[in-house]
Amino acid sequence: MSRGGARNRSGPPADPQSGRSDARGYTLQALPAEGYSGPVPDFPLPDASKREMTVWADAWTTPQACAWSLPSERWRVQTVAMWVRLKVRCEDPEAGAALYGQLHRFADQIGMTTAGLAEMGWRVAVDEIAAKAAEPRSEPAAPRVRRLRAADAQ
């Protein structure tokens, strides 16, 4: 059993708005909410099934794929492929609890869970402009009628 030192997910999560995070230089990398639209790499594992290829293509449309495509994160592609293969195996009704546990661990490692996003230092950016544009426009308010007026001092 290891002793002492910081451990993964020990204590409260870092708050990017805190002064301590500012002092440490901790910021979250924003991932675009619309997802990744670049080229999908080849599936790196042998003997991929048709279902694995479908899940692989879907995974590469997520915001996390924007981070996976960065040169500094290319090593993570193999882990994404393992997550895809395991995800497909977990679709089998006979899949055991151990597979589901491993699926969750892989999902954390590639940032597909909330905890995984935080662990990687990623966050999905909220497109506030698109959200505002999608809101229904209301008619402009009628001008206010001024009912009370100050009395003239004569």
C-alpha cells in the first residue's frame, strides 16, 4: 500500500476560479461543444467489427475527440480504441460486472465521464452565442406611458 502524497481524486476537486488554482496555473482546457469534425484516425486494434467501427466513428464526433487529436494526446488513441472495443462487448446482455467496471475506468481515462473531464483538465465549452440565438425572439416592449409627473413649482 502506498503511503503519503497526493492521490488521484483525493480531496475536493480543484476549482479553476480559486486563488490557489491561479497561483498553481490551473486552468481547464475548453473543448468545443459542437464536437470534433476533423479526420478520424484508423482503428488501431486488429480485427475490428462493424459495430466497433460505428462506435469508433461516433466517439470521434465528441468534444473530447478535439483533445485526442492534439499531437500531445496522440498516445491516448489506443486507449480510446480499447474503450470502444470494451463498450461493444458490454452491449452483450451476458457481459459481467467486471467488464462494466473496466468500461468505466477506460471512460475516465479518455475523459468520457464528468470525473474524467476534470481529471484531464478539460471542460466542454458552452456556446452562449448559439444558445442566445436559439431563444425565441419576443416582440419589442411597448414604450412605457408615464403616469405620474412632477408638479410644476410656479
